[in-house]
Amino acid sequence: MKKLLVLFTLLAVLCGFAAPSFADETAAPAAVMAPADAAAAAPAAPAAPAADAPKLDSGATAWMLTSTALVLLMTIPGLALFYGGMVRKKNVLSVMMQSFAITAMITVLWMVAGYSIAFDTTGMTKGVVNFYSFFGSLNKAFLSGMGKDSLTGSIPESVFMTFQMTFAIITPALITGAFADRMKFSTMMVFMAIWSLLVYAPITHMVWSGDGGFLWDLGVLDFAGGTVVHINAGVAGLITALMLGPRLGYGKEPMAPHNLTLTVIGAAMLWVGWFGFNAGSAVAADGRAGMAMAVTQVATGAAALGWMFAEWFSKGKPSVLGIASGAVAGLVAITPASGFVDPMGALIIGIAAGVICFWAATSLKHMLGYDDSLDAFGVHAIGGIVGALLTGVFAVESIGGTAGSMGQLWIQAESVGITIAYTAVMTFIILKVLDLVMGLRVTEEQEREGLDIALHGERVE
């Protein structure tokens, strides 16, 4: 518990809670574009006749179909390979199984209730805080009312729903890196199911559902998931790792990655797939999507180099694992900023993410003594915080409609703090209940034997 308190204090400092004077310097910006409303974000125009109903844009639809496939590629096989190569040989199949099983389970849960909780707008009014500001109704449960001709903006709602499903899939899959090698598969499945409905979907609703959403009305800038995906997953991963405790032999026995070839292939797939993640969040095939793609590439390259040179300077050699991790850190940090910043802002965000995430995954982890197996917290939570805060600094009005300012930086810090608090508390409660009901951790014998054999009856030869 002492470690939890220390970490929460550190996170509060990172979020900028020490600078409340920002709040009064600038008025809150205009509402931020959510993915669901991206197609409607054009400058105001004279009211059109009622007969002019929204029309399907085939070009935008084609791009969103492609983006959806790219984001799914990020989890299977991308994340599965990235994580699979970093664990010991006796656990590689268990880690890859987690990504695959989560993909299947969240697909069904998103269809049943997750999409409705995240994106149904019943009862929401701009500036009014009520239950529906945090949690969508179940009017869209089982995709009720969604037909072949239903549109979200200028694309089929079915495409938008599936695109958002791939975000809902990768977020819990990212958490698994924090507790690799030691969690029961049965508990993991139940935890991820509950977490996706009670943590992921409500955070998504608060940020992206539109007028009346709590963080939307606050004015947060999160283009593709800095708070929704990365801070959310990273903080949940840290809480899980702390509650499970360290791996047997952690800090005493060698736990080197068993196959960095798999990790580099996985990192490369994540890099490619991330263009769907960020540029796809424009929900259009337009200039903003093009700029999101450009800044994603710039930030990722800068972060990979930032991590590499930081490691080279401090340890004497640049590692393959380091440059791959740096690239992922850059992808994470540019995610919230990708629809708001220009290439110069992306360059600075990338360098900052590479250096700061290297420090978090090495010095911070060693200093506080927690066992975040594959650095889900150090890369995703810390990288997400860096990106979310710097979005408030480097946002360009001509790109996303909001300029960076001290007031916007404070709004970003508030949203980060709210996300951390909600995710940490809810994750702790869910895990505490599951620990009492079914237990969290495998036995010592199973952990020493390896989860591939102990839980799945298979091994890599």
C-alpha cells in the first residue's frame, strides 16, 4: 500500500496538479472533436434544407475500413508478438493466448453492451452533468437500431462501431504486459470482461461521446486515445502488478527476453497499424487524417532515437529492445496529439516521450521496486501522460480548432488526473473482489513450471 501511495503522489505531480494557477489564465477552448462527430466538424455553414440528409462518403468509408483492419493488426498479431518475444520461453504461448482470447471476448462484449455504454447519447445535454455524462444508456445494446443504411457522419455506423471495437480490444490487451508470467488465465478473462465494461467504456463515453460527456464538456483534447487507451491501460496495469506482487525471483534471477526477433516484428506491426489508429480517428479521408499520419511518423522516429541515445549514453550500448520500446513510446505519446499538432510539435513530443519513458522503464521502476513485467506502465501510462499534457502546449488552431495555451494545459492535466483516479480505484475494487472470489495468481509451482504448460498444456520447442 505504501508503494501505491507513493506512486499516486508521483502521478499527481506529473499531471501538473501543482500548477492550479493555469486554470484562470485562459478560457476553456471550444469543444473537442470526438471520432463519432469528426465528419460533422467542418466550419459552420448556412442551415441546409431538411431534405438534405447525411450522405455516405465512399472515400471516407474505404479509408475507415482500411483503418479498422490496421488497428486490429496492432493486437493480433502485433501486440501478441511484441509481448511474446519479451517473456521467458516457458510463458510465450500464455502471453500470446491472452491477446487472442481478449480479442475474441471483447468483440462479443462490445456488440452486447460496450458500444452502447461508450457511445449512446440518450439523456446527454451540453453543460449538464448527470449519470449519462459518465455512462451511456443501453439503448444500443446488441447493436439495436443499427441497420445497413445507418450512418455515423458520412460512414456506415457498422464501420464506426467496428473501428471503435478495435480500440476496445487493444486497451485491455495492453494491460497484460504489466502482469505477464503470473496471473491465472480464468481470473484474467473475468477481470478483462468487467474492466472493459466498467472502466474502458465509461472513460470512452466521457471523452468521445459528444455534448454532455463529462470530459468532452471540460474541453479535453484527445484525438485517438491518450486518456481513453494508454493512460487507462497503463494505470490499470500498474495496479494489477502491485496487487499480484513481483514474479518469483524478480531482481535475483535472469529474466531476459527469449526472442527479440518476435518483439521487433511485433513493434514494426504496431508502428504500421498505428496509422489506422491515429489517422483513422479523423473518421474521414481528408487533410486532418493526412496530418495525423505525418505527425505519427515524425514522433515515432524521434522517440525511437530519443530512447536509443538515452540508453546509449547511460548504459554504453544501444539495444534492439530499447529502440523498439522507444518507437512504441512515441506512438503512445503522439496518439492524443495527432489531430491537433504540426510536425514540429510532433518532433518535440517524440523526443520527450523517448527520453522520459526510458527513465520510467528503468530508473523509476528500479527506484520504486514494482514489477511491471513488460513496462506497460512505463511506456503507456507515462507516455500517455507526456502526450496528453504536451497536446495542450503544442496544439495548432488551424489543424484541430484549438491553440495550445496554459489554460488548455491545465484542462489536459485535469483530464489526466480524473482518468488516473477513476481507473486506479475501479481497477483496485474489481481485482480485490476477484481475489476474494477466485484468486488472482497462479501457484508457485505453476509459475516455476511456466504458464504455457501449467495453464494451456502446450509449449514452444
